[in-house]
Amino acid sequence: MRLLLAEDDHYLAAGLKKDLQAAGYAVDIADNGIDAEYLGNEAIYDIAVLDLGLPQRNGIDVLKNWRSAGNRLPVIVLTARDAWHERVDGFKAGADDYLGKPFHIEELLARLSALLHRASQKAAGELKVGDFTLDEQQQLVSTADGQCHQLTGIEFRLLRYFLLNSGQLLSKSQLSDHVYDLDSEKDSNVIEVYVRRLRQLLGKERIDTRRGQGYIFRDSL
Amino acid sequence: MHSLASRLSSGLLISLLIAFALLAVLVSVNIRYVTDDYVASRLQHDTETLLAAVSFDTKGRLLLDAQRIDQVYNQPFSGHYYVISSGTQSHYSRSLWDQRIEHVALESGEQRRVIQSGPEQQSLLVLSSGYTLQGYPLSISLAEDLNPIRQNIEQFIYMFIFTASGILLILIVLQVLILRHSLKPLQQVKQQLVLLEQGKIERLDSNVPAEIEPVINEVNHLLTVMGQRLQRSRDGLGDLAHAIKKPLTVMRQVLRRMDASEPDRETLTEQVDVIVQLSDRILKRARLAGHSHSGKYFCFDKDLSALIDTLGLMYPQSNIQIEQRIDDNVNCPIDREDMMELLGNLLDNACKWAQHKVRITVSSDQQLNISVEDDGPGIAADQVHELSRRGRRLDESVEGHGFGLAIASDTVSEYQGQMRFSKSTELGGLNVDIVLPLRHKSLESEK
């Protein structure tokens, strides 16, 4: 999952990025409102964490501009200004969730995961496919017979993206967009390698290859 | 408290009454003098006519030429009488019949005017004059009954008083109308103040008479200054919150990454949590506008639905219904931000614990009554007291039912209101009752 983190405090942003990456997100940072608005309009992000006190352009304006341009990117507003009337204004501007600073990282992660599930219209809680369950905290897949398979970072990101977008045709470049952040070296051939690994784990028939187009993850067989 | 209107009208009424009474006295006194003078001048004239009819013969006897005497002096008690005397001789008019009037002999050139009672309760003006005719002394007294003319005067005075009272009445009515009309701007200002209280207008209309315009302008100026001051302090507190919370967030991050075996980690984490909660509560408390005028009041129609929409977004998974029972025309002169904070915390707390349903009931009379109920687990009777007490002390760490309710309780006490906890009779969960007094009761009750 590719996440846009709009936060102007570099120290805070760097720390958050580390935590978010550890939780399986590909994170890009925007440290001002104008960059944040521009990046958010690139269709590569699955979710955004938006600080309201951004320099150059206020977070609320960024959010309003996204929404008025028809951008439905799920947004969690992260702000020190957490009076109720500000919260109401935030939701009115189009926020999907609101978290007051200072927050516990666990709460942010829980809300991110809940919002992602909601955005792809999945039930809250664990992501399931067939007999398999994806544990988003531990980043492992467990089978019905109780066997657990630890996933590498990229495997986890890829599987989660597949699960949240099951039944849809996903191109290789789309997959790499959502799995890697701006700083990473992108090689779409690597995606093939990871898809092969996931097939070994979940069964070949789970992921269909559409030659020249991409992959489809099948919820039901 | 004295009223300008009653002072003005009583002053005007008294001055009008005095003016009219003075006029009545002057007119009635003067008219008597004038008529007496008029009668006297007529008598003088008649005296001269009578004098022409008098003569003395060679023996000094007083003679009267009956031909030259007016008939009115021959009719008994006609009201016109004369007495003519010279030495011991005297002539009385026939109209006197057997009665007499007081008559004194006067020196020549002397004249006297008296009022005396005559026959048949007549009131006579008697003009006596002394002459010398053909070498003999002569005194003539002529009398005329004043009663008929007095009756006319009386009638005139009655008419005068009657007409004057009518005019007085009309003047009083007119004056009340004029007063009302001129004091209308004050009434309007009073109504505007009530509207201002209720938050229906933000400024007073400055289209007023020149006399009260400075007051209105000053009030408007104060409203602006107060609004700006509140906004400035709120902005300042918002910035302060922002400034404090960023480093706290970083501290939490750093602590999280610290080795769990580090002995101070837990202590530091706890301390950071304490700072977070304390600063949050102090800043929120400081932001309260309270009864000071903020200009922007909470509107149940608009703001509550926005708040409930927000809660719906905050609790997307749960299917909690928030039922609103809001009276029509709820009078809520309470700052929008304060009320948002109060209701936000109450409803948030209720949504946290509710299973399916939250209900908010609002009504207003002399005070604003709000109750928020849920169908959650509620609290045991012995905890009610505990919950009311909790959160009063700033340094108590409170979780769950606590923190939001603590902020709500700060808001309520800022407004000198009351907050009570009980078990909801219908929904079975917690019921929070809040009573907020509405300010400026005097203004309200005078409406």
C-alpha cells in the first residue's frame, strides 16, 4: 500500500515513515501543502495521512481541493488542533478520519488499516481469502490447519494490495507503484518474482496472468 | 429603576396642568373685574342721564322730571335702582318698592363704588357720586343687580373649564403618542439587545437617533473588540497546542523506539501521557468563551447535524443511530465552539459505549436542558458519584468514560450549569443530564 504522508516536521515525518514502512506501507513524504496536493492527485496512492498545519497551503485547503477535483483518496487528518468544531470542519472538508496529536502509532496503524478496508469495501478485521488469513500486524499468512508463513516486506505489501483489490485487473506497473515508494528502485520484473512466491504459498490458481496486461487476484475459486 | 418615558410624561403632565389651572384662575378673576368695570361705566352714564332730570326749585326743593327717567326704574325689583339725596331730602326709585339701599351723602366730585346685597338676594353694584347743582349739594347712588351677568360669567367659566379640559385631554393623548414615537428607537434597541443575546444578530443596528447613536456605536465597537480578543486568544491557544503537541508526538516516537529494557522508558512514557492529558484539558478549558459575548452562537438545526454527521464518519463500522429530540425554537445563546466541544464529547462518549442507539434530548425554558442517553452497559449506582467526582481534579488520569466527560464538565461549570449522571430509564445505559442557565435573565423576563 502506497501512503502519502503530508507532514512538515522533518523529524516527526522521518520517524513516522520508519514506523509506517515497518507496518508494510510504501511511504512518500510531502513537507508542504502544494507538494502534498500535487502528489495526492497522482493516482498512485492508496491512502494519505494529512497534517492540517502545512506551510504554503493549509491542509484543509489541500483536502478541499482534492475533493472538489473528484479525488476520493482516503485521508486521515492528523492534527494538533483537535477541538470538536475543527474536527467537524475537517470532516466537512472531506476527511475520512481524524486523529489528534500526539497519537500512539498503534492507533494510527489501526485506523489506516480500518480505512483501507472500508475504502475497498472489505469487512473490518482480518483479511481472508479461502482458507488463508492475512495477519496485518504480524505480516504473516496462516492456513486453516494452523500453519503460519512469515512474509517478507514486499510479499506482504503485494498480497495486501491483491486482497484489497481482488477481482480487478492490476498491471505490473500499477503493482510496483503501490508497493514501492519514490525512493525505491523500480523494476517491474521483480514483481513477477514476488507473484511467483505468492502462487507457491496460496496456490497457482489464485493469481491469473493476463498476458501483456497484468494479474487478477481471485477471491473465490 | 426609573423610566425615561414615565419621567417625561409625568413632567409634561404636571406642567400642562399647572398652565391650565393658572389660565383658569386668571381668566375667572379678570373677567369679574372687567364686567364690574363695564357695569360701573354704564352706571356712570346712567347717573349723568339722571342728573339731567334733577333740578331744584326756588325754595331749594329737589325735583325729578319723571319723563326723563327710564322705565326700568319704575318696575319693582327690576335690578336697577337709584337714590337721590340732597340734605334731608331724598328720592328713591319706584323699583325699590319698600326696600332701601345703603346711601351716603358725598361731597361734590367724590365717587364711591361698593357691592352690597339688595332685595331678593340681589347682589348690587352701587355707584355713588356727589355733585353741586344750582348751589345745592346732591348725591346720587345708582345700583344694578350683578346676578344676571354673574350667572353669564359662571356659565362662561364652566364652558371654559370644559373646553380647556377637553383640550388638555387631547394634549395628554397627543403627548403620550409623541413620547411613544420618540422613544421607539429605544424600544428597538431593547429588542435588538434581546436578539443579540439570542445570537440572531451580530451587531446592533446603527440607524438610530443622534442622541443614542454614540452608545450604539460604542456597543458595536465593544462587540467587535471582544470578538477579536476571543478569536485572538483562541488562535493563540490553538498555536500553543500545536507547538506543544508536535514535540510530544516526537517524544512518543522516540520512546517507542527506545530499548524496552531501558529502565526510564516507562516512567518517561507515563510522564509524556500526563503532559498530553493535562495540556489538552487546560488548553480546552482556556478556549472556552463562557458567558462573554462571542457573537457566534450554536445553532441546533445546523451545527448539531454537522456534529452528528461527523460522529457517523468517526464510527463508520458501528450502526449506531443517533436520535434527536430537539424542541422547536430552542433558545441557545451559547458560543458555537463551546457547545460543539460539550456535545461532541458527550455524544462521542455515548457512541463509544452504545450498542445501537444514542439519544439526545434538548429543551429550553429559563435554562437549557440537555440529556444524552445510550443503550450501552451504563454505570452502577455506586459509580455515579465516583464519575461525577472524577475528572474534577486536573491531575487525575482518566480513561474511557472519563476524559471526554471531564472536558464536558469543565464546559458546564464555566457556564455555572449542572451535570448529573444516572441510568437511562428507556435505553438502559448512561444518562447524562445537563442544565445550563441562560444569561441576562432580566432582559429575558422583560420581553
